[in-house]
Amino acid sequence: MAGSVAVQLTPEEEKQIIREITTASGAHTKAGDTFYLITQRWWQDWLKYVNQSQTSVMNDGSFSDHHNSVGSSASARPRCIENSDLIYETESEDSAKTIELQDTLVEGTDYILLPEGVWNQLYSWYGGGPVLARKVIDSGLSQTELSVEVYPLRLQLHLMSKGDRSTIRISKKETIGELHRRACEMFDLKTKQVYIWDYFSCQRHALMNDMEKTLDAANIQMDQDILVEVLNSETGGCASPVQENGSADNGALAVAASQSSSLPAGGLYVNKYSSRNGNSELLQNANVEKAYGPSGVSTRGSSCGLTGLLNLGNTCFMNSAIQCLVHTPEFARYFRDDYHQEINRQNPLGMVGELALAFGELLRKLWAPGRTPVAPRSFKAKLARFAPQFSGCSQHDSQELLAFLLDGLHEDLNRVKHKPYIKSRDADGRPDEEVADEYWANHIARNDSIIVDVCQGQYKSTLVCPACNKVSVTFDPFMYLSLPLQSTITRSMMVTVFTCDGSALPAACTVSVSKQGRCRDLIQALSNACSLQLNEKLLLAEIRGHLIYRFLEDPLISLSSIKDDDHLAAYKIPKILKKTKFLQLIHRRGEQGAGNSQGTMGWKPYGTPLVSPISCDETITRGDIQLMVNKMLSPMLRKNSTEYPGINCSNAPMATSNQFHATGSTEFCSDSDGANARQSYSGSLKSVTFHKLPLQLVDENNACIDLTVGEDKVVKLSSSSMSILVFADWSQKLLGSYDTSHLETLPEVCKYGHVNKKARSEPLSLYTCLEAFLREEPLVPEDMWYCPQCKERRQASKKLDLWRLPEVLVIHLKRFSYSRSIKHKLDTFVNFPIHDFDVTSYIANKNTPHQIYELYALTNHYGGMGSGHYTAHIKLLNENRWYNFDDSHISVINEDDVKSAAAYVLFYRRVHSDKSSASNGAYSTGECQNYHN
């Protein structure tokens, strides 16, 4: 429809007229006035035409003379007003067409709002349309703020008796009486025979019989269902009964509302003359954060704290963290009281109180009566100002935001206005209790806020210098615990264990050790796994190219130096400490066609070397070495082997070791014929049948000595090396007498794709993660400790112990790992307790009473790195019921559904022996409802 077109004015004349109208209308705006939507594109064209800035009409009603940069060049006069981009047509069941406003419009991007006088003047000049009028209403907690209701409530009316339904648009400020009148008019019903019900989520909640009450006060939401019940004039009863759970019988229609996730919830933007739409960014980022279905909450109106947060574009990370903090009872009570007197505006580490004020305002909105989702734009703007890393629409880490919020709120609310300088002292042997209290008192003297009262604890940190054994003990505060998950803190390592006395075949052992552990940790785990005897110890070696590359004799060697594709062997040896060398038996096999007694072909190492200790105090003959080698190989001797006839031989002394070093490779030698021998090993008189083997001893000049001849000749041991190299040359004939398959294949330290069966069957426990966090570990090389005694930086070992626990214990599960080239997320399921989380045994301060915690909130992360979605599970303490907070969507969940592999940050609250004190922070429904009266 076009308006009457007046005589065309000059651009300057149009600008002057609009300026005067804007100034006049801005001074007297009141509830009930009308504003009009106009497309941003047309408005910009008109601004260019009159050389006028956009802000003149949008914000405060003033009309400035600021000019566009484009305005200097002549612009064509705009054509008629074109608002078709803002609307779409719908067709009702009776084929009637109506105009609806697009659901995803954003003020300032898609449209602007014009006062009625401005719209009328422009419309008289340009015509066009369609006309999109919206009313000014009272809003805000005090009902004194003015806002334009761009999106009135859209309600689904269900006629119970006939099964008819219809959609109606109505202002949230209209009364229940007006809704009743329009429902009767729509379905052609007599007013006195009709009742309307709050039919939220297709469940009957309350009879709407207070005709003077507004729909806003009745907590009616966008796209909600309203049940229209017709009184049976003959019986005086209802035409069709509705069950208490909300389902209607006998043809009654119970169709769920079309709760579009893209619709704003009828709320209003807090700025004057502006609208609100909270989900357009969500739709623009639909590839990252999907929309979800109807909330399904069936207890609407029963209590506060069930208000969602609109997604402003990848802000689910922020929404989930905020909801957990808002539903922390101590914070809810504090920020709903008068906390302004504690704001510290002088703190240079704070945000001049603005972050605390923004959070407090947002918390009050979320705890206010009603369920209309809140758009946290003001809070996000403050956040972006003080933490630019969280600006824009990128996805961020919820835990990083949480850490910033807790620290920022603490500094804004720090009761200490002037922080004293306090120099901390080391323990120096003083009792832990004394030192811990001193550190805590020093901390409180500089940091005293509601955040410290609720969330901060204290742990004991012990550093030990590996060089001088200097012990440093400090007591440091913590805001939360970041617990590593099992797959990030432990590592499965496979090592093959060999015996030197022929008592058993080689056996592969798989053990789990700390990734940051040392060789002593691996040896200890292997000792337990292979049932090491008290008089034995393990000698660890790395094997490369079928030779011993190095002995891992230093217990402080970091396990990070051992790669997954390395090959390790562990040798059981007796615990004899003095003057010991080690015999290394290197296996060699001839190339194809070389397995003959003449040795005319070369030999190549194969298999895994064996090790046996030799005493330097004893005289060692060639025959003694033959006896040792036979004993080591005896478990692999095939039964009924007749290749070499056995003979008896006298005893040979056996020795053990303490210190040794690896040697390099040696020259190859040829083999020789076999013979027989007899030995009594380690003092045993038992006769053993074995072979004289083709062995070659490498002397100190790198020459090979044939050990098959001159059995009584004394072997001269090198004084410069702790190892004695002996080659065993395996001919095809000799291989027929021994099963050397146990030596041929040495498994890798970690076979890729190997999954521990125990890990598959047993979920990772939160207690296990806590134990790993408290386990002693060496500092990483990038974080070396300066030892005050050595006066040098050392890779000290660090041990953490819990000492003082807070009222609210926040636990962060470290699911994300970062490196220069890889970003990875762990979807490991962690079995965390919901009730009775007992941490008493992990507290080093034995004077601490029993510490039991109960879960009341957690954030979840679904999906992968950078493209996932955050939600929160929160327990309303006064209802004793769990809810899922998914941005603006809230739904009831079972307690069994709280645990999942998506759990990311856990919020635990201390359980007090006194039940009254335990529930001290829970808000009752009445308290919530009375708060804003």
C-alpha cells in the first residue's frame, strides 16, 4: 500500500524536518507509543541522500549533523520504502494469509526503529511498505524502562473439544482477559463457557482466571501452548477431561508447540527504543552450534533459577560457565544482596568493579521470576573490554573463561584496598601446620574476597633437588584443581624380561607408568609385574640392531627419552655389588647358505642379546664361559635333542654385578664345532646336560678368541670395559637343538593400536585422576627449579599434597592437549562421584576433619577441538532435581544422565555434618519470588 506522495523537497529540507520531529518525539516517549521498523538498507540510502549519520535517530532521539564519508558525493533520492526483506507470509488452516516478521532479524543490521512522527513523515514523502508497527512497553525489573516489543508473544491455542488449533500474536503486556476475549472470538465461543489454561509443554499447569494479570506476570513464553477448555452447558463440566500430566483424552489435541530454536523469547533489549533478537548469530554459526528442540520443562513456575542464556554466536562456552557460577548458592546469595560496598575500584589488578557489576546484574536477571531467556550482551561487552581474547564470535575454552572470571571477580571484590608487602619464608624444618598457617595468613592479608571465601584452597608443594637433595616446602593457594586424565598422565610400556641363570624363558611384561616418570619408576613397575625376588634386581637395556645400544643404569633418566618404537630388555641379576663385569652374549646367524662348520661366509647379529654377571675376583676360563652360556640358553634347549651328545662337567663359579657400561660393535668371527660339558650352577650339585657351543670372545684388542678350544685357558678380562662381548654363531644344525624364537622378536615399547583390556573394562575414576595429580613427578625441562643450595637450575622432583580445601571445590578435567603441531581432545569417560566424594585421605593435614563433597554443577563439552558445543548440568538444591542448561533451552534430566564422557569442569560443594548449614545456600521458591516485589 502506498501513501500519498507530497511535493518533493530538497535533501536539506528533508533533513531539517526529520531532525525537528525526532527531537520532539524523543522527549515525550511513553508506554503505548508506536515505533515502526524500516530496513537498514533503505535507511542508509536515505542518510546518504541527505548527508546525515545513522546515529541521529537510533539511540537517544537526537539528530546530529555528523556526515558520512560517502555523503560528500551526490546520492540519488531513494525510491519507495521497501520492507519486504523483513517479512514473510504465512497461511493459516482457513487459507487466510498473514504477514510475519522474519525470526532472525538483528536491529542495526537488518532494521532500525523510527518514532511514529518520523515514520509518518517519511511515509508521506516516499510511500511503500508494508507498515510494521510495534508498541513501546514497560520492561525491566522495576517496570520503569521503555522498550519496543518487536516480537510480541506468538501463542498456540488448542481447542480441547474439537481438536482445533490456531496461532495468535499478542503483546506480553496484554492481560489474560484480553487473551481470553480473543480466544473466544477466534473459535467463536461464548465467553462464559470458556476457560484457558497455561499449557506449557502440553501439560496443564494453572488455570488462567485472573483476568487483570498480564501475560508477562503470568510467565507466558514465546511459542507457548494455551489450552482453551469449553464448559459443557448440559453437564456443567468440561467437554473433555484433561489429565493432570497434561494429556487430553477423547480427541483433545495435545500437539507440541513449534518451539523454533531460532526465535527470540519475546524479550526486549534494555536500551531505549530498541528491540531484541538473541539467536541470529546462533543461526549464522549453525555449523558449529546446533539448535535443539523444545525444553520439555514440566515444572514451570515452581521455582526461580531456570532462565536460559541466548547464544550470541559461539557463546555457549560462556553461557555454560556463567550458569554454573550463578547457581553456586554462595554466589547467588552474595550478588543478590547489597555487594556494592565491597567493590574495589582502586585495585590496579581489577577492572574498576565493572566486571563484578556486570556479573551481578546478569545473576539477578537469571534469578528473577520468569523464564524468558536473557541475552548477555552487556556482560559479553564488558568481558571483551577487559579480556580481548574472548571478543568476537570465535569458540573458546570454557575453563579458561571460568579461570578469568574467578580471578577477575576476586580482584574487583577484594576487600583489601592496600596490599602489604610480605616476604614468604621457606619451611626450614618448621612444622607443616605452622608454615601452612603462616602462608595462608599472608595470602589473606593481600587477598580477601567472596571468591577466596568460597573457592580458594591451599596445597603443599615439595621440591627436592636431584643433586644435593635440598628440600623446599611451600604452601600455595589454588582456585581449582586441573586433573590430568589417565591417557595423558600414564603410558603403557612393554619390556621383555630375561633371566641369567636359565630359570625361565623370556617373558614380555606390559606395565603402566607416568609419562613424566623416570627409569626407576619403570624398574619398580617391572619388578612388581615379574615377581622379582628379594635377592634379585633388574638391569634395563635398550636394544638396537640386535645389539645393546645402552644400559639405562641411571635411575633418574626420564622415560620421555624412550620412544614408543624403541625396544627394551630387562635382565634379572643377583644383588651382588662389588667388582662385577657383564657378559653380553650377542647372537649371530650366517647368511643364506652360510650355515656350515667352515664359516666361509659372514655372520650377522640377530635376536636379543643375553646378559650374565661375572665376578672380577674369580679366575675365569674359556670353559667357565661355555658353562654360563649353556645355562642361559638351557630353557630353550629342545627336548630329546641328540645333535650334540652330553657329558658331565665340573662346577664353575658364577658372579653377579653392580656397575657396568655398554661397548660398541665388534668384528665378526667364524664358528667352530660343538662338544659337551657339565656344570653345577650357583653352588647347585645338580648335573645338567648341555653343549659346547661355537662361541667367540672379543678381547681388549678387538680380536676374536675361539672358546671351543683350550677350555682350561684363563680369560684375561679387560680392565677398561665393564662388558665382555661373546658371539654365539648359530648354524642351521645348532638351531635344530634350540628354540630361539624367544630371542628373535623383541616387541616395541608401545605397539600402536594396543589397548589395555583392563582400561577397556574399567572406567577411569576421578580418584585415579586426583592421585595422578598428587603423584611425585620431575619438573619439565622448561620449568627448571633454581636450587638455593646448588645455586643452579635443577630438574627437581615435585610433589603436591592437598592441605586446606575450599567450600566449593572446582575440578577441571584436562581434556585438551596442545602442542606446536597437534591439538587433541580426549573423550575419556571419567567416573566421577555425584554424592559422597570423599577426599579426606588425600589431605596431608591430618588435623582436618572428614571432607565429603557433593556435585551440584558441571560443564560439558561435546564434539572436537574448536567446533564443539558446551552445555551445563545443574542441580537446583531446593528442588533436588537436575536440569540441562543448553543456552536458552532448559530441560529436566535424570541424575543417571549427569555422568558422560563430555564432563569437563566439575563443581563440588562441601557437605556439612549439620544439615541446616549444608543447605544454607539453597533458595526457596518463595524467597525467589519475593526478591523483586
